[in-house]
Amino acid sequence: MNSRLRRSALYMPGLNKRAMDKGRTLDADMLLIDLEDSVAPNRKQEARDSSAAAIGKGGYGRREVVLRVNAQDTPYWQDDLDVLTKCTPDGVLVPKINSPEDVLSASTAIRDRVGRRETDLWLMMETPSSVLNSREIAAVVGRVPALQGFVVGTNDLGKDSGVLPGHERLHLLPWLMQLVASAKAFGLDIIDGVFNDFSDEKGFEREARRGRELGMTGKSLIHPRQIAACNKAFSPSKEEIQEARKIVEAFSAKGSADKGVIVVDGRMVERLHLELAESTLARAGVEW
Ligand code: COA
Ligand code: MG
């Protein structure tokens, strides 16, 4: 599993210079600079130029900068990849992945542009085929170590399948869980889909929390207003930190160092819980 903090991934149109400037000060862990759906067909070149300029200028600090290009079967793909010869984003996000072959061809095309420079690969999982083939798609990490993970495209999943997103995403859940299992089985991260109604704070908080419960690494966002709540939802809560401390302390107490299972507050706690507790404290930046 990756240890980088990837709680919040904010999309911004590659045309929007103000948003790309603002990205340098926002508390998002990842910035997804978009050349695809948020850019009209007649403005693709303008967006390539302005995103290359913003990424080239840098100043993004700890934030991972990922360029979302157009899909491989579009007329924009090759020109989008040329942006990689003009600047060095941390990664590239490729839409409409349907099969392991799609990952291999994208990876080869990106390599042709970046040479030996390390460039992460991220995959949009947003079609019914991507769900059905997710295990084989994730397995490509064995051949393409640059592969970091999936970004779920819930809007497109709904569009291509007819599944309606309402009811707390009830009907999408089996697909989301299949994507989580495939990603985690191969040590990949998985970033949940966006919540479109950025003025509905309560709704966003609920969906972000649910995303974490599903096992998502983080969530993709469309507006800066969603960042703080997202980081909170994907960070350990006070109660979780307290609980983790208790478990770590209990295992390090005299006489417990060589025990496999102990009792904390009347509950059975095993060494796997100790591992989980330690990872909770590490994620929360707590020393123990
Ligand atoms: N990233 C960075 N900054 C953003 C931003 C984003 N995604 N969305 C808005 N902002 C900035 C605005 O520039 C503005 O900054 P300012 O006050 O310094 O001028 C501030 O946040 C408030 O913006 P607001 O007026 O509330 O939003 P808007 O009406 O300008 O834009 C959207 C609304 C939805 C068009 C815009 O948020 C957006 O483009 N989101 C991303 C869309 C996208 O990339 N979609 C593709 C993937 S689904
Ligand atoms: Mg999409």
C-alpha cells in the first residue's frame, strides 16, 4: 500500500489559470489538471498551453500534480501527450480505461514522451467494462510499476450504464467495492468519484465519510470548498486516535510484548489490530 497522503484530489480545468494559481495555496493533496471533459473541443490547445505554463512554473509544494489527458481513442490524445515534453507533472491520469491492453498502450505512449523520467500513471475507472476487468487492469502494476491507482468516474459510470446515482449511491456500491478490492489486492490507491453539488456541505460530508468506509484512499473534488471536509473524512478521528493509542500501549505493557491476543476494554485485540493502530497513528502524524 502507498504511504503518501492522498485524501483529497481537486480537479481544475486546464484552461482556468486562476484555479491553477490558487492550487498552489490550497490544502489538497493532489491537483488534477484537466484537459478532458471540463475543456470544450475548440479550446483544447489553449488548455494544453496554459496547463504546461502553470505546471512549468511550479510552486505546488507537497501537492501531487497530475495531468488528466483525453482518452486514447480521441483526436486529442497525441497532442495532449506532447504537453509532457514541455513540463513535468508528477503523473498522468488516463480516462476511459477498459482493459489491461489500454493500460499497456497508454504507458508505452507516455514513456515515449517522458523517456526515463519518473511519471506516475493513474487510471480513470468509469465504464462498465472497467469494473468487470478491474482485477486484470490492476494486475498490470506487475509490468508497469509507475501505476499508482484508480480514480473512479462515477458520473461517467452512471452515464454509460443507466445506473442512477441517487439513494446514497446504493446501486453503484457493488461496483465501487469491486474496484476497491481490485485496487487493494495489487497495492494500488483508489480515489473516489466527485460529488457534483458543491453547495451541499452535509451531503458531501456524508458521501466522503462513506467513501472512507468503503476503503477508498481519498476522494476527487471539484471545488476548493470541499477540501477541508474531505481531508477530515479521510483522516483518523480523535476517537480513532485515542483507541489506537490504547492498543499500542496495551501491547507494550509489561508481560504483553510476546502475546498474540490481549483484552482491551473488554474486547479481543490481536496483533493485526496493533498493525492497524500503528498505521492509524502514523496517518495522524502521532508519535508513539
Ligand atoms: N480549483 C481551484 N480553484 C477553484 C476551483 C477548482 N476546481 N473551483 C473554483 N475555484 C476558485 C475560483 O477560481 C474562485 O477563486 P477566487 O475567489 O480567488 O476568484 C473561488 O474558488 C470560488 O469559486 P466559485 O465562484 O465558487 O466557483 P466558480 O463558479 O468560479 O466555478 C466550477 C464553479 C464548478 C465551474 C468550478 O469549481 C470548476 O471548474 N470545478 C472543476 C471542474 C472540473 O475540473 N471538472 C472535471 C472533473 S469532474
Ligand atoms: Mg469521465
